[in-house]
Amino acid sequence: MNDIIPCAGVVGILAIIFGFLAFLRYMNYKETIILAEKGLTKPEKKPSKGLLRWGIIITAIGLAFSIGLYSIGFASADSYPLHLGPWMLGGFVPLFLGLGLILLHYLTEKE
């Protein structure tokens, strides 16, 4: 019985979030339909630097975690090569995710 309340809370929060996102998508659709009926088109968006910004931020966080977690390798047994163990995933995952976002920005960049 005690587990139902947290589960219902999580499901309720997710329903609110996804419901709001669906509502935003529906409003965007309606706006496009109304503009098309009047013979207009949506103005083109300026190229965004969002991928680059988020890539730099996530790469910096991943690098900081990697540097911070590297010292754990010296405290543990020498069974891991270069003192890199599974704890380093906490730094490597955001590091390479950020590098992927930076690479994606430059590969999809329009001239």
C-alpha cells in the first residue's frame, strides 16, 4: 500500500510533463495550419548554436568528473590497467556525449 503513493506521484508528474509537451506540439500544428490557410509560411529560424553550447558544457562536466574520479584508481588495487576502472564511466559518459554533440554541430553546420 505504501508503494502506490510514490508510483502514482511519478506517473502523475510524467503525465503532466508529456501532456504539456503534446499540447505545445498541437499548438504548433494549429499555427502551421492557420498560416497555410492564409497562404503564409513560417519564417525560417536562425541557425542555433544550442548543440555547440550544450556540447561544451557537458564535455567540461565530463572532464571534471573524469579528473575527479581518476584518483579512485590509485586507492584501489592495481588490478585495472592505467588505474581506469568502472567508476570512470561517471566521467567518460558525459565527456564523450559532449564531444559527440560538438561533432554533430560541426557536421550538420550549414554554410
